[in-house]
Amino acid sequence: MLKQLAKVVPNLLTIGNLLCGVLSITFNMSGFLQVASILIFLSATLDLLDGRIARKLKVNSEFGVEIDSLADIVSFGVAPALLFHSIAPPSLLTSLAFFLFPTMGALRLAKFSVKPTIGYFQGLPIPAAGLPLAGMAFFSYSNAWITLILALLMVSPIRIKKL
């Protein structure tokens, strides 16, 4: 019984991550941008905990990895991009940044899923790209160039040491 519960805990945290991402989108649509930003930071906390707890309890699973990637694209790809779009002045550059950010995030997650790395990340992890957008949105600041740079860094060949 305890073993079954241990298997479920990390996935419940991942579902919490996903729900925070969905709630962020909902609050953004209702005009509560700061609450939406805070929910993305809460997503990051849950995302950090789910993997660490799964490794500590030795209950890593393929299902857990896949659901984590799906939650991450919502919480750190779509939700921050929508926040950016909500506060950025309309322009062609803004539209490009808005489309590219979640797209590059999805490509980065798919690449990591197909070819995982040990000891380092190749390209900026999607939470590390989504959190600056959430932070900027918290202070009602947007910058299409920063958003584009973060999007491109996610699919870049740079190596970032895992924490």
C-alpha cells in the first residue's frame, strides 16, 4: 500500500503543476495578471518537487516523464506566452515572439524526451525560459526581444549544468 502511494505522489505534484498552468491562463483571461504570474512560479515549485521526490522514492516512470513534459508546455510555454501577449503592445515582432515561445518550448521538450542528457541540459530548460516572462508580467513589463531570445535559447546547442 505504501509503495503504491509513493508511486502516485510525484504524479500528483505534476498534475498540480499542470493545474497551476491552467489556472494561470484562466486568471490571465480574467485580467488578474499578477495572480497568473504567481501561479507560474507555484508551477515551478511543484515541477522541482515532483522530479526530486520521484528520484528520492525511486519511482521514476516513463508515464511520469511524459506527463511532466505535457504539464511543462502548459505552465512554462503557453501560460507565460499568453501573459506576454496580454501586456505587450501589438506588433509583428510581438506576434512572432508569442508564436515562437511555446513552439520552441515544445520542440525543446520533445528533443529532451527523445534524447535525454545526463548531468546537463542542452538548450535552456522551459521552466528557466518561462519564469522570466512570468516575472516580467508580474511587473507589467514585456519585451518581445527578450521573449524571442529566450525562445531561441531553448533550442540552442548550449549546455547548462543540471542542479
